[in-house]
Amino acid sequence: MLGDIFYVEGKYIRDPVHGEIFIPDELLPILDHPYIQRLRRVRQLALAEIVYPSANHSRFSHSLGVYHITAHATSSLGTLAYALVHDAGHGPFSHLSEYALMKNGYKFDHETRLKKILPEILQNSVLSPREVLKAPENPLVTGGIGSDRLDYLRRDSYFAGIAVGEIAWDRIVRNVSVADGRLLARHKILPNIEHIFVSRFILGDALYFHKTVLIANEMFVRALKELLEYYKPEDIVKMDDTALINAFRKTENRWWSDIENRQLFGMVFRSADYEEARERFEELAGEHGEDNAILGERAAWHKPPEVIMEDGRTIEEVSPLVASLWETDRRRHYYFVAVRRQ
Amino acid sequence: MLGDIFYVEGKYIRDPVHGEIFIPDELLPILDHPYIQRLRRVRQLALAEIVYPSANHSRFSHSLGVYHITAHATSSLGTLAYALVHDAGHGPFSHLSEYALMKNGYKFDHETRLKKILPEILQNSVLSPREVLKAPENPLVTGGIGSDRLDYLRRDSYFAGIAVGEIAWDRIVRNVSVADGRLLARHKILPNIEHIFVSRFILGDALYFHKTVLIANEMFVRALKELLEYYKPEDIVKMDDTALINAFRKTENRWWSDIENRQLFGMVFRSADYEEARERFEELAGEHGEDNAILGERAAWHKPPEVIMEDGRTIEEVSPLVASLWETDRRRHYYFVAVRRQ
Amino acid sequence: MLGDIFYVEGKYIRDPVHGEIFIPDELLPILDHPYIQRLRRVRQLALAEIVYPSANHSRFSHSLGVYHITAHATSSLGTLAYALVHDAGHGPFSHLSEYALMKNGYKFDHETRLKKILPEILQNSVLSPREVLKAPENPLVTGGIGSDRLDYLRRDSYFAGIAVGEIAWDRIVRNVSVADGRLLARHKILPNIEHIFVSRFILGDALYFHKTVLIANEMFVRALKELLEYYKPEDIVKMDDTALINAFRKTENRWWSDIENRQLFGMVFRSADYEEARERFEELAGEHGEDNAILGERAAWHKPPEVIMEDGRTIEEVSPLVASLWETDRRRHYYFVAVRRQ
Amino acid sequence: MLGDIFYVEGKYIRDPVHGEIFIPDELLPILDHPYIQRLRRVRQLALAEIVYPSANHSRFSHSLGVYHITAHATSSLGTLAYALVHDAGHGPFSHLSEYALMKNGYKFDHETRLKKILPEILQNSVLSPREVLKAPENPLVTGGIGSDRLDYLRRDSYFAGIAVGEIAWDRIVRNVSVADGRLLARHKILPNIEHIFVSRFILGDALYFHKTVLIANEMFVRALKELLEYYKPEDIVKMDDTALINAFRKTENRWWSDIENRQLFGMVFRSADYEEARERFEELAGEHGEDNAILGERAAWHKPPEVIMEDGRTIEEVSPLVASLWETDRRRHYYFVAVRRQ
């Protein structure tokens, strides 16, 4: 029966995707920590809101959602804490600042940073960093059909307004288990698993790799390049979106002001061939100036999903549909050149 | 934590309103009983589908929904069983056959019938009729803000397609308790309670007492009157909708065939005054024949909701909004005369 | 601007999937025809409601939905009428009676029947059968990404409660056109088209070819076989679901009563090899009797979707994802044997 | 028919509330103006996201929604432009900065500011400020059941995740008209109108006047008081939320940092009597210091809705339900004292 849950003390938070999310008292010190609260001001989808105006939801609401789904799959406190904190290491604009730092020659990844700040986040908690990072059930969060993905697919589509991504996560979480650090899925949820990967793939085309978003992302890379003349990378990654935007404004960053006022470059060339694209870029950059042309990429992003069925076979072995995604994705890979509109 | 629920064996049923509904093994003999399965073929809203084509959902799905909400409020097996069976006594077309029998001079109510058939329904169950009908927590189902109402408001609006009735039932059920056979509500859910009663009231106007539905209902009363020349009331109430429609067709019931082919009477007169309406009816019936005119009523249906707040006051004392419904409803009461269109 | 639409006279019908559906006066004689009204009592998904209790929506609501989507794509009156009538030729339980008649040696298809009854349906209309059946824009309804499919995917998932099928049909219909009797799609909606075919495929596994539904379908084939001793096929196809169920009951059809009371056979064998399955069936039928075993099939149902992109290539050429469905589907093809549970 | 709309050129924007929003080319210069784009960074609900983490949607998406609903009610270009610009005069955090300036002795209202900046917004448009501000159909936007309200009720509940506010706006807009500068409503939509006002009232209690939000608002008033030592009011109102938060941080505003880190005051006293509350406040402020206590108000906010039915009566005359809101609201009026938690 469900009756037992009423005896745990805690807090209810309203979420448009999941209804009520219950956080037990013992996790509240983590939730209330400034490092987690900072995620309220970190956009989940960075610049996607340029194309989808309502897709300005935060990593904070996503973290709550990941926690909620995980709480239907396990009662391991370490894993539940991990669900809450797993994105705390992100820089401003989430993956985008990570990408832009890397393109500008700096190495940064949010998982390493999480390890660094986790002791501070847990300071008022009963849990140790090891109990959180190494909890045996963490694949329920991070796995190919883990709660991280189950939440973001639904959440991103809810806020963007794209009719994809309403995954039956309740059915999924009660049909997976963890064995040897990997997720095992029952055969009966095969259609649901296919649904996950296909939804993710379609959201890739429609949202994450939307042409206009890709252009804005490359403009952001340039914006950050100029910002790095004023700020150190280790200070940038601590910022929230608000602080980063302010830094751009304060340093009169032309690239950022173009992004903000939607003076976006126009795509003039695309090709699957890098050399071809680079040549075209150099030609146009030579003609119009370095600051008036960008070279970007719609990467092939699909990776083998690492989902194992209960009979030991991988999802690709069982589903030609999922297996096809690799080739479909590879064909959509392209490089592009975009230039400032006159 | 929520983990415990996974150790109970049972069955999951997909429901568009609530997602997955879990029925534990010990209640399956009740669910599978022909008297409960019969509810699959009893329309929740009788003839409302004439106006709202998709509102042909069944009492069976409603019963599952009531069970589901109740399972979030209590683990009392008696009350959970009561949630499943509470509507099993209904005749075909739910309340409408009850109303039509009464108008034709026969007394029938589904609660008395439930008492009669309950021993049979429970025959393969561990529960006795008394444990089900007298379970102390049953007000969680039947109360003014009980699960019966919480489900039907959402369900009826979901299938009719009316944008009213998405009640936050999860928040409500964890803020009510049973004391002395009555529901007690915490003050903090006052807006949610107001929402329930107002939604119900608005659905009354838009759906349950829609003008066209009222006319069809009165035509059904006449259809049943003729049917009673061939069938006994005690046999009619055992039928499901399919059997009743077949009985109408077999006896070449003209009233029913008019309903089925949407040859509905047109409303030509309405008044809050019964005498006035009756006079007009007699005039028109005299002129066109008894079979070409009907006299009906949009009843004042709002009853004091019997919800008590934790401080002992009734909801009407606390909320002028809820209190206003009585007067609003009274003003909408009217009698009408409708005649066959030429 | 949208203003113009307000000057057309007509009727609004509330639909939970599409909101308000507007039917102009000139199409009302078609909508009100008994052949179309009959579809209110023909289940869109036949016996799927055994597994998904709310999936008892009607072909009537689907027909309205197809009309609604079509009205966003064209103003051709012939095609709009076609959208309304396109399913009028269906027998009771839609495709299932067609399948069951075929399995019992009778040929029936709803498209041929539509041609036969169409003159009658159009009798009070300004349109001729030819103007309806041969309207140049009809591929907007029937095409691989036509309004028929766009509606049923969304509608079936809405009523079953399966989180698949919320297609962005508004975006799709304004990016397709008809050329030489075929639909042409703009390249920019490629992810939306992939979404359609994958949703359909996933609904196939979860709903249309659900194991329990397949078993019930084969039991229905047997039920119909016995019914054909009492009724002629040409009379059966005219029935609505209510009349057919009544015919089963009147003839004390054991197969039907088992379906109705959920005494469903259990699957004991499945194989991709027909001979193997047939042997097993014969063995079991020999042992337990012909009436206690059935042989059925989860067919490979995926057909090339016949969608052409604006550059002349087919969708399979452009999308490995869509192309993979053929092989994925083929692998799920199996034959099964099910027997009566003791 | 709907066909005509396809010949207008323009742009489609995806919105989770309304699906696709079409902006015709002639309005794009207005949409793209920096004053309108600035609304992307102005939160519709200011600090409500403290309680409802996903309620951080922008005035920009609301403006698009108001435009979309208006476009279903009229084709008047002036009114459509008005729908897009009607909120452009808002300061950061929308109504909250207006309230906080007023409480600190400065007069500011967004409508006056709109008049001032409108010529600039329209500079690349064919419309004059007069044609926009004085368009005869503007009551379709601003009226008691105008598109402004129809959008925000739905939008605020969508993002907060509160199950109230799904208004049938499509049905409403085709049953209202403008006469002598006022909205006239057909009697048949009375239940829909009641639904609007009750939804709004319930959202008031649950969201706009949530206790925690009221406390945060008063803390914001204090934060702004200190900020006014550094910035001029006329500069503050030009900021977007990002700039204002940065100004708070730069001046090391203690009140703001408490809001941001959720160190919110706790409510220790509430009373309908102002004098009583003021006395208690002074007592506590004397004891703990001015900076450790705040005096706030849950205002009576319900105003007569100014909706006229087609027979000339007001909505309050027709609906005791709507009329009751005034008294219900008046009873919920209170003053409160909150103090810094230790």
C-alpha cells in the first residue's frame, strides 16, 4: 500500500511536470545550499530560448525532477542526494559555457567541478561525498534510461512546447534494476526505451541542434573569447547566468549584445566536409573580416546508449530502430559558415 | 520514502487521467467480478455524449480512478474495496435510469442495490460486506471533497474536453482526515476546496445540465415509460447500456430512435415558475399531442457540501464564494417545455 | 489574418483533443446523416479497451478530428466532406470485423462499402459522390502523413493514456502540399515526419498489437465464426457495436461471453516460424479440443509510408530512422498459440 | 473556411501554451524592437518563483500569447500591435518594481511609460502611436475578459504547475464584441466568464498572494529602498531583471542577498486591523531593529470586473457567484508582521 509515505516529514514543491515533489527533511540542507539554489539562475537550455521563448527553465527545476523520478525507483539516500546535486558543477548557461571554454582552449567539465564543491554542499548533511558520488544505485540517475534523461526529455519539451518527450517514466522505473553498475531493463519496456531514444533524437534536431541555436552558440564562443581578456576561467564557471550576462554588458561585449538583440548571423554555407567548410570560412573571413564570419558544426552527437536488456543483449542488438539512430545522426552531421547580416 | 510500494504484488492499469493505477493482488477478485466488469459498458454521463461526442467514458474507468485517489489517502483495505465497488449498483446510463424510473413511478436507488449485490461481488474476497460498507475511512470516498468527486470532476472534463476540473487532488488528500465519520480539512487547502465546488458548479452548467442534455433526458424518461410495458423495472436495472439500447430497438421504441438519430425536441418555453410551465406544456400537448411535447426541469442541484474545516466551521462559513453557490444555483433553476421539431 | 472565419455560419463541437471543431452549415447534412451518426457507436480501437479501459472512443470523434485537421490544410469542400465520411464504411468494431470476416472466408473492405453508401449519405448535400471521392486534395487525408493518421495517433494515445503521439500537426499541415496525387513535404519538417512514423510504430507495440489484444482479437474471430451460422455477413457489417454485441448475446455466443467477462486465453507458445506454431497449435488443439486453443499472429504491419520530400526523394531515402522501421517491425513478427486457462 | 490564412507571410513561434503563434510580416519590426525583446528578461511573476520554481516565465512569452488570442478575435492591425506592446512599459520584475517604487515614495506606472516609449517602438512600423493606443477594438485586450487576462491565467498556471486556469478562450473570444468601448458578452458563455473570475481569484490565493511571496515582496521593497541611494528611479525602471539583480549585487544589497539565498523572514503576526498590525510591527522593530521586521499587507484586490452581458446587465447582476468574490476577497484582506529568523 501507499500509506507509509505520509509519516515522513518534509516539504512539498509544486512542479508543472510532476505535480508535487516531496523532499524529506533529511535532504533539505542540501536543497537549501547556495550552490543548489544558484541553479535557479542557470538556464537548462542556454540560448535555446532565442528560438523557443518559453524554454528558459532552470537547472534547479530539472534537479528537482530528477530527484522525484529517482525517488520512485529507490530509497537509497545517497542516490537521492546524488540526484539533487548531480548538476551543481555546471557553469553559467550549462553545457554552453563548458563548450565555449573548451573552444577557447580551456578545459572545464562540470563533473570534476562537482567533486570539488560537493564537500561544501554536504556540510550540513549526514552524508559524505563518497556516499553520494559512489552510491551503488547511481546508475538509476545517470544510466542511458536513467532519471536524468527521463526528466530532461519531458521538461525540455514541456517548456519549449514541442510535442515530443512525454515518456512513461513511471512504467520504466519499475522495470529497471542495477546490476554491476549498469541498468538492466525488462524486455516488456522495449517500446518505452525506443520511445526515449527516438524522442531524444527528435528533440536534438528540433531543439538542441536547431540551426539558429547553433549559430547563437558559436557567437557565444566568440563572446566568451573576448570576455576571457577580462575574467579568469575559474571565475567565470562560478557565475550564474545573471552574473555572466552582467559581465558581458560591463565589458561592452559586442558579440553578446548581438545575441541579446537577436542580430544573429545568417548561415551561408553548409557541408559535411570540414575542409570545404573551413575554406569557405577563410574566404569569407578574409573578405568581411574575422569578426563577421563564424565556422560551426552540427556535431554527430548520438552515442551508444548503454542499455542492457535482461537477457544481456544491448538495446542496439534488440532494436534495429535504436541502432538506426547512429547512422541517421551521422548523416545529419555538418559544418557551417555564417556571416553577419548587412 | 516511497520504496516500500514495490514489494506489493499486483497489476498496473493505464489510465489517461492518473497514469498508472496499481491494484494489489488482494483486490483483483473484486475488480474481475462480472458486476464490476459490467461497469465498462455503463456510460458515466449517460446522454451527455450527444453534445460532447467524446464524453462516452465508463463508470469502470471512474471506479478505478476513485480507487487510485483513495489509495493515496489511506491503506484501509475496506475503504479501498469500497472505492472500487461504490458505483456497482448503478442501472444502465447511471443516474439517468434512476431518474427515469422515479419519474415513471418506480423507486430505485443504486446504493440500496449495491447493498444487495455486494455479498456476491465479495464472494472471492477476504472482505465481508460490513467491512466494506462500514469501513471507518469511507468518508474519504464519499465526502464533499472525497475521492469520488475528485475523480469525476477531472475525468468528466478530460473526456468532454471542457477546460475545468483539473483539481490538485494530491495536495487535497494529504490535508484531509476523518473524524467522527466526517472529513476535516486543513485551512491551507481552502483555495483548493473552493476550486472543487466552483469547478463542479461550472461543469453543472456546461455539461450535466446542458440544455440539450436536459431535453434528451426527458425524452429518455418517455422512452423508458414505453419500455416498461415490456420489461420489469427490476430487470431493467440489471442491464448494461448495450442491453438497454437493444431492448429499446427490439421494441421499436420511437423515443429512443429519435434520441439515437438526434431528432431532439426544441425548447420553446422556459420559466422559473412551475405552474406557468405546466400550463404552457398542457396547451402545447393539447395542440400537438402528448407525444410531441415534454415538460422538464433544470433542477436546483447544489446541496450544502458538508465539508468541515479543522477549526470546526463549515466551508460555507469560511468561504462566501462557496456560500454563494446556493443562491447562484437557485437562480438557474427553471422548468421548460420542448416540442418535436417539424 | 484570421478574422474572416467568423463570417461563416456553422456549429461548434467540443473535442478534448482539438478544442473546438467548427463545422460549416453546408456540411451539417452530412454530419447529421444516420450513417455518420452510427459511428458514435463504433469503437475506434475495438477490443483494445480490455487492456486500456478508457480507449473506448468512437470513430465519430475521430472523423470530426480528421475533418478539423484537414480544415487547416485546405478549403476544398469535397476533401472536407471526404474527411467526414472516410470511415463511414466500417463494420462494427472497425477493422476487427473486417479482419474476422476475412479469416472466416468472407471478403469485406470498408472502402468498397463507403462507395456503395456514399450516395445516400450525400443525399441532402450539394456534393456528388465523385466530387467527394475524387477530390484532388484527398491525399491530405489519406497520405502517409495525412490528417487521418495525424488525428488517430494523437486520439488513440489520448484515450489509452499512452504518452506517445502528440504530433505537431499544425506545423505539418502547413508544410505539405499535393502534387500528382501525392503528398510532398518540406525538408524542414523531417523531424516531425520521423516523429509520426516512430509514434505510430511504438503505438503498434504498446496498443494495436498488445499481446492481450491480439489474443482477444483471435477469440473474436471465433466468436464471429459461430455468429455466421445465424447472420449473413452483409447484415453484420451494417451493425454498430451495440447491435453486434446484442447478436452475440442473443445467440449465446460462448466466445463473446468469455471476451466480455475477461476469460481470456493465455499465450503458451510463440515463434517467428509459422510451421512451428501451427504444429504446436494442432498438438494442443488435439489435446484440449478445437475450442480450447487458438492460433494467431502479430503481423509485420509496417508498410513503406509513401511520403515524398520536396526534392523528390522518399522519406526512407532521407531518414535511416524511418527506413529502420521495416526491419524492426519484421523482427517483431510472430505467430502464437493461446489456450483456455483452467 | 480557414484557407485564407495561408497566404499571409510571416513567422511562426512555438509556444507551449498556444502551440504555434503566427506573427505577420507587418508586425515583425515591432516584435524585434529592443524594447519588446527586453521583455524576455522581465519575469512575469517577479518573486513567485521562490515558491513555484518553474514560474520564471517572461513577459515576452505572455505578450506573444495575448497577441495570439487577440488574433482570433479581430484583424484590426492597431489592436494586434497593441496586444504585442501593451506590457512594454513595465519595469524590472513587472508589477513588483512599480509597487516597491510607490512604497518608497516614487510614482511610476507602466501605462504612462508605454505612452512615452511607444513612438520609438513603432519607428519601423506603418502604425502611429495613436492608431495603436486608441484602436477601437483594444477592449478585446484590456477588458475584464480580454485577451490579456485570458492568456495570463492559463500561462501562470501552466508554469507554476497549479491546476487552475485552463480557460476555454477560443469559445469566449467568438462570443464577445466591443460596443462603446466596452466588451459585451453573450449570455451563453456565462459559465465560462464565471470560470475566468473564479480561476483568477483562486490563483490569487495560491500564487499571487501566497504568504511567502508577500513576505519576499516586502523584503524587495526594502531592497529597493537601499538601492535608491545609488540609482535614480528613472534609471531603475529601464532595467531588465538581469540589470536590476546586478545592481543589487554590486551595491551589496543585504535584502536582496537574503531573498536570493532564501533567508526569508517568518510571519509572526497577522490581523485584518491595520492599527493592531502597525503596533505589533513597531514593538518588534523596536525590539529587534528596523532591519529585522517588516509590515506587509495581503490587499483586497478584487475589483468589479466590468463585464457587460448582451442584455446590458453587469456580470455581478447576473451571477451571484461572481458577486460573492468581492466579499470573499475582502475577508481575506490582512496585514502582517514578519521578522528575520534567528
